[in-house]
Amino acid sequence: MAKNETGIYLNHYATVVGPLEKKSHLEKLELCMDDYYFGEKSFEQAEIKMQKTALDQLLAKAELKSEDLSLLISGDLSDQIGVSSIAAVASQIPFLGVYNACATFVESLILACMYLKNHSKNKVICMTSSHNLHAEKQFRFPIEYGAPKKKTSTFTTTGAVATLISKEKSRFKLGNYTIGKAIDMGLNDTSNMGAIMAPAAAQTIYRHLQDNKMSPKDYDIILTGDLGEVGSKLLKEYFKTTYQIDLKNHVDAGSDIYLEKDKEKVLSGGSGPSALPIYLFHKVLKNKKNKKILLVATGSLHNPLFVNQKQTIPAIAHAIELEVIS
């Protein structure tokens, strides 16, 4: 746990979302893709374009140029974070590539806070993305293969998010954060990542509450990223049995993004590093009642090679507070 006492703010955000996310519970969307190619020849090139577009939108909103930025922190699900690395070339902003799977967005926010603590006049961009068909090809099977899925499986969200972080005051203040510990519960089923990540989420949330002498009711929402319906249920059960606490104000972004009519397609819910931020910006923050939010991004730390070798899968979760100032 670390206390963010220096006054660091999220000044602007920009998003791009995919076709299914366009027709979801998300509200007041900015740029929406009509198909998964986004005018490119491959899904991978489409995701690179998604990041570039989100970054361009952000700079336009903030009325900034690349040379006005001191650092770009970005990560994604592709091998060796290839999408973020290629997208960073065009920006020519000093670049830190990060990877914590679906926990990458909150990881980048924490790193931005650490950096800005000692670089007060600088501006940092935190960015991430995920693309359903790109992720399916890398971690499972290309959709053309037609492989059946378990009901516990999640559906990778298609979206890209860029945020501007600085010490310039805005409506969104970043607060205390807790860096998660990698834990391994001995599971290796990539079709049930909610079960793999739920204990990591529970442990990070509990540590954050204990270290800051807070309780769940001190937050309007405890927002996880992509546990899905299975993982969300397990999180609440874990919290009740292990810590004797009812986690009544927990909401999972992946569980609530998609419409009921798409249940057969998304199964247990949405996943991916873009799930939490696009739900935050286009659902949670649209409700004026949500003033104090604990963001908890969860990540399944596996790769195809280790999975094929039947190794168990570690998981991690990071937490950071976001306060909406009236």
C-alpha cells in the first residue's frame, strides 16, 4: 500500500470501442468500430490503430502535442506487448512498456503516480487496449476453428483507452494505491480465469482496506475489471468465508458491460485490460452518485507456452482509489 498525498489527477481520457461494445450497457461512447478490422488488413493492425487513434483523440482533447508529454506508459495482451510498442513509435513520447495482463491499466496508473511524485510539472499518458479476435488467436484458437467454449469462459473486450495524468487539478483525483502480489492457487484452466483471479482480487482489496483503515462501505463502488460472473461470485464467497466481510458494493465491469441478449456469446462476461477503464468512463462515472471508487484490475499471468506445458497459472490484482470532485 502507498499513500498518494501529492495530489495527482486524471485530467482527460479518450476511448475507442468495438462493435459489440457499441451495443452494450456503455453510455455516451466516443469512437466506435463498425467491424473488427477498423479499416486494416489484420486484427493486429486494427488494435495498433485503436491505440494510435485513442492517443490522437486524447492529445486533441487536452490541446497538447507529443513533445508536451514526458512519459507514455502502455501495455496490452499481445506477445511482447507488440501493439503498444509499435503504437509508441509514431508518438515519439518516452515509452515504458508494461504487462500485467488484464491488470495492466491500474498498474500503469500506479506507475504514473510514482513517477509524478518526483516530477511535479510533467504529464504522463497511460494507455492500454485489447481486441477480441487478436486475443482469441493468441491465447486460444482462431474463431474460424470453431472450438467450443465452457460457460465459465470470458469474452475479451475490444477497446482502447488513453488517459492523461498530471498534478494539474481536475474532477478526477487518484488516491491511495495497493500493489498486488502474484499468487498461484494451483489452477490451470484458461477457460475459467475468473476462478484463477478472484483470490488475488480478494487479497489485494483486503490489504488495501486494512492498510488504509477503511471498510468496503467507505466506497460507493469497488470495481473489478474482468472476473466475470463466475469470478465475481467467488470473490464475494472468498471475502465472506476468509475475512467475514460482506462485499455488497462490488461491481465487476466484465459482468455488466454486455446485454443479456449477448449472453450466449460472452458466456461468463467480458475480460481484457480495456474492460475496466471503458466501463469506468462510460458507465460508472456517468452516474453522479459515484464519488469514491476503488479500482481493482485483475490479471491472469499465463502464456500459451506454459499453458501447453500444463503449468499452473498465477494471478495478480492492483488497486487504486479514484475520487470524483464536485
